[in-house]
Amino acid sequence: MKEPVLFLTLLFEKIGLGSFAEHYPHVVYSWLVMIVLIGIALLVRGKVHPFRPTRLQTFLEMVIEGIENFMVDVMGEEGKFAFPIIATLFLYIFLCNISGLMPGMYSPTANLNTTLSCALVSFFMTHYIGVKFHGVGYIKHFLGPIPWLIPLFFPIEVIGHLARVLSLTFRLFGNILAEDLVLAILFFLAGAFLAPLPMMFLFIFADFVQAFIFTLLTMMYFAGAIEEAH
């Protein structure tokens, strides 16, 4: 089966960076996703009106309010400050996921480096939030409820937190890579008969679910860091 032709690789070849784009497509397409997100944000910001909102603005405000309310249900009122990082993670991961569904495109989340980067953001933000809310006392989250069991609980908690990185990384990577491979095989075997098209809607839903699960788990980790140690 032939490797897919990526249009950004062809574009980078024109400026002498074809080798970089060929070896690091996840980086190049991550840049594209970031440019798209920043561009949309700048366009929307210029059209926001506090007194005469457009239909698009009203719809986006409802979506944002719904996401914020969901975050409050998971994390409590104290977790509202994390909305920018949660929303950014969700939008970035979702766009990275669906980008591979378009011909000539590539899913950055089908590469371990991208999913690991997102998982590390979740990991370090979790412990930053823990220290922010509890200071040095955040260490109590790793010590367990019984002092004489600290030598047992501490390594278990550390391993558990490190395992979160692996879980977030491989869950997202495995699902998106498998989806891209299935789609590529379908196009190779029956692309001329448009057989893969009905599957596209299922893949878009699956991409949404994967982005949602990643951000939901991140919210739960944040909520755990905000809570008092038991």
C-alpha cells in the first residue's frame, strides 16, 4: 500500500524544507492546527458585540457556558480558572484528530510525540494546581490516610500519577492511529466506489469522543489536585 501524499510536505518541498516535513509531519500539521485555532479566535474576537450579539456569537456563548457548567460539575467552582487550558486542549486534540480524515492531511495525534506532549501538559498542570491550592501541604495527597503506611502509599501514588501520562498518551495515540489505518485501507480497497464515506461520520464522532475523554480525565485529575487530602 502506497504512503499517502501529504500536501504540506509538497508545499515545504517548494521552500527547501521537504525533508523536515517528511520526517516530522506531526509537527508540521500541529502548526497548521494552531494557526487555524489562532485565526478563528482572532476572527471571532473582532465580531463580538456586548449589546447586539449575532446568532453565531449567541451560539458560541451557549457552547462556552455549557462547557463551563460541565467543568463546574466536575471540578467545582474553584476549577473555573482552568477553563482556558481545558478548552484549548479539547479544541486542539479534536482538530488534530479530524485533520487526518481529509485527503492530503495527517493526524498529529496519530504520533506518540503529540499525544505525549498533551499528556505532559495535563500532568504538570495537575501538580501545579495542587501546589497552587495547597502549597507544601500538597504532598499529603501522596502519603495516604495512615502515617505508618506512608512507605507503602507514597511509591504507589507516584507510580499511579506517572501511569496517568502513559494512559492518556497511548489511549489517544492508539485510537487515532487505528482509525487512520482503517481509513487508509478502505480508500485503498474501495476508494473508487466511495465506500469509506459512510464511515467518515463514525470517525468524526469517535474523534470527538477521544478528545472529550482526554479532557474529562484531565478535569478529574485537576479536581483531585484541588480537593483536600484525605
